[in-house]
Amino acid sequence: MTVFLVLIVIILFAVAIWQMSKIYALSKGSSAEDTQDVANGKDNRINAKLMVMFMVFLYFLMFYCFWHYSKFYLPEASSAHGGKYDNLMFISIALIMVVQVITQFLLHFFSYKYKGEKGKRALFYADNDKLEFIWTIIPVIVLAGLIIYGLFTWSDIMNFEEDEDALVVELYAQRFNWKARYAGEDNILGDANVRFIEGVNQLGIDPSDADGKDDVVTQELHLPVGRQVIFKLRSQDVLHSAYMPHFRAQMNVVPGMITQFSFTPTVTTEEIRETEYMQDKMRTIQEIRKEKSKELVAAGEPALDSYDEFDYYLLCNKICGASHYNMQMKIIVESQEDYEAWLETQKTFEASIAQQ
Ligand SMILES: [Cu+2]
């Protein structure tokens, strides 16, 4: 690979030198007859046609990408704010798309229409205030509108109001896993510091802080549907990023500080499994895995495990080291009752310290 890159650099360098020498020769002012470097009518016609072909290629590429990659779209958001986020994204893309289709056409079609021809001279046209005003004011209004709309959406999502019954959960990032800490009966997370990390106390909860005694540390993230969750994010080592794509949520996890994000889950794990989108997706994945298993078995290796049910996941979205790709935690959205029943089965911090 390195050899290949070095070769490309050398070739590009040689081309640059060659082109520069040509420019130098042209600048010496040799007469038009004794040089073949001045474009003639045929060259101009070829270049004009190439411009149009390039435009067609770009349009084709655009449609192909939409058609081919649209199957990778995320399903409808599973959080209350997700729809606003998706709207902003959709409007921005639609706008960019319309503008680029028009400007690409103008750029390439004009290069074709006004190609160099013998005897054709450019019209000297100094300026036109009205035209300049129009093509300045329209982008100003459209862009300002888009930016203001984006800012409102951002502050709507980020500057949330705390519901009275909001659930406080800490997400703790470590190379290369996540842990969740529930605040317990009092709904207050106990103080924590990296200096308290010892034995089972992997999150460094302050043993002398009464608020921390009923805290519950878990390996899975269970969320009650329809209830606001406030995430407090902490990292033990390097920069991580808590990414929950189905809930349209992402927040950096920064060592030495607590960041936060809040959303209200609206679709349970059971419900999203039932959707047509997810059923289709699972069928496709199973087919791919079946093919892959056949290949593996043919090569004398064990087949892949079966993969039957979709689950939400919390992923790390900052490259934090060798096993970054596998840094994930299962999220289960369920009814308030199921959530409480599950939490009952988990040990409090006090109990796990006593057991140690
Ligand atoms: Cu990470």
C-alpha cells in the first residue's frame, strides 16, 4: 500500500512538472501557428461534450446512491424528540439537493453552450446590480432560515426541562465497555471519583456518601417507555461517545467531567421488533448470515450463531482503541412494571460491597 501511494505521488509530481514546463513555454509567447497547445475548434467541441457527459454522470451517481443506500436508513425514531431531528435532516438534504441539481445543470450546460468557436467573441458586460442583488439575497434568506431553524431544534433538544418523575441514569464508559448506574430509591446518584475504584466498586462510588448506597450498577440499560431519562455521562479513561442511533442521541463522554443528554423513549423493544421495517431487516440479515455460514461450513469452520431478535444498542462512536468496535451495551425499552421488576433483581451498591 505504501509503495502504491509513493508511486502515485511520484507520478503526480512528474505530471505537475510537465504541465509547468508547458505553461512556461506558452508564456514565452511563441506564435499561434507553431504551437499545438492552443485549443482549436475540435478540442473545444470535445471538451464541451465531455462537460455534458460529466453532468449526466453526476446525476446518475446521485440517483444510484439514493436507490442503493436508502435501505440503510434508520427506522422511524424511537424517542420523543427524534421526529424533530429527522425533519431538520430531511429539509436540509432536500434543499441542498434541489440547489445542487439546478447549479450543476447551469454550470455544465453553459460550458457546453458557450464553448469556444472561431469568430465568436465574448460580450463585455460590466455588472448588473439587480442580478447581483437577487443571487445574494435569496441564499442569505434561505441559509439564515435554515440556520435559525437548526438552532431552535438544537436548543429544543439540548435545553430540556426536567420532568418531576424523570429517571436519572449514569452511563459509565471504560475501554471497552459500558456500565449503567441507576440512582435508586432517592433518585440521586452518589458522588463518585476515580480514586474510590477498588474491588467490586468499579465505578468509584464514594462509600461514605449516603446517596450512593442504594445506587444500582448494571450491565444492561433498561428504560421504561414514555418516561423521561436524564443521562449523566462519565468516562474512566479516554474520550468516548455514547451513541444511541434509534433514539437519535449522541453525546461525548469526556474524562474529568460529566456531560448529559435527555430523551423520552416512545417505542418498546417488543414494539419495534413487530414493525414491518424490522421484520424485513431481520430477514435480510438472516439470509446474509445463512450464506456466510454455508461458506464457513464448506471451509471446515463452525457456522454463525443464529440471530433472531433485534435489540436496541448503546454504541461507542469515538475511536477509543483496539476493541472500540465492540464497545456496546444492550438497551431494553419496556413498560414501567417490567422495568421495576427487573431493577428489583439487581444488587444495590451497599449489598455488593457487603458481599465483598
Ligand atoms: Cu469508546
